[in-house]
Amino acid sequence: MNNNLFAREFRRNTLSLIVWTIILTFLIAATMSVYPTFLGNQSKIMGMLSLIPKEALQFKGISNFSDLLSVLGFYAVNNIIYMLVIGSVYSIVLSSNILLKEEYNKTAEYLLTRPVTRSEIFLSKLAVIAINVFILNLITTIVGFIFIELVK
């Protein structure tokens, strides 16, 4: 792994990481702000949920309705889907941008003429992808736990 290439790619993609983290944080905050209202209208919501087929509830991950009444169950049912889908989209976009940006900017030829092997280039870029996805997951998990504590 080349430290200079790693640092350059990490700096280049920091703004993207910040934007995606803000988006996920906003979605978590918006979803968790609904929980007190959800808890206040639980009888109406339970009546509506009883009309849904059991297979659809199992697909959503709801084994019984008491799961939804707890703040952790509400968080798990509603926010985990956002985190998985948006986190996956972020990792796909980041991977394609990091790996294809050299061709787009026409710097791939220059990079390959430097005394750096292709595997070092690939491992440096792969490390940036892994660390960015880890940071996104870490921050959104911490924000999720903070909002769980706030709405208890």
C-alpha cells in the first residue's frame, strides 16, 4: 500500500463521506423523531398492523407487535433498511468513482509510469474504500444510539 496515494484518495473523497453521513444522519433523525407520535397512537397502529398478512410482517422482520413498541425495535425495523440500502449505494458509488476517476481524469497513464506497482495502487484505493465505509457505519451507528437514548 502506498501511503501518499492513500492520503490523496482519502482527502479527495472526504467531502463525499461528509455528505453521505449527513444524509444518513438526517434520515435517522427524521425517523426517530416520529417515535413519540408512534407511541402515542399505538392502538390505531396496532389495529392497522393486524390487517397486514403475517408473511409480510415476517418479511419486514416483525415477529410480534411488541417489537415495534420498544424504541430499539422501532429503530431496527425502520432505520436498518435505510442504513443498508444507502450504505450499499454509497460503497458502490465510492468504489466506482475511486477506481474509474484515474481514467476519467486521464491520470492513469501517469500513475502507471510511477515506481508503484498496480497491486499497491489497487490496495491503496481498496483501503480508502474500506475505511470510508467503516467511518460512515461508525458515525451512523453512534448517531442511531444517541437518538435511541434521546427518544426513550
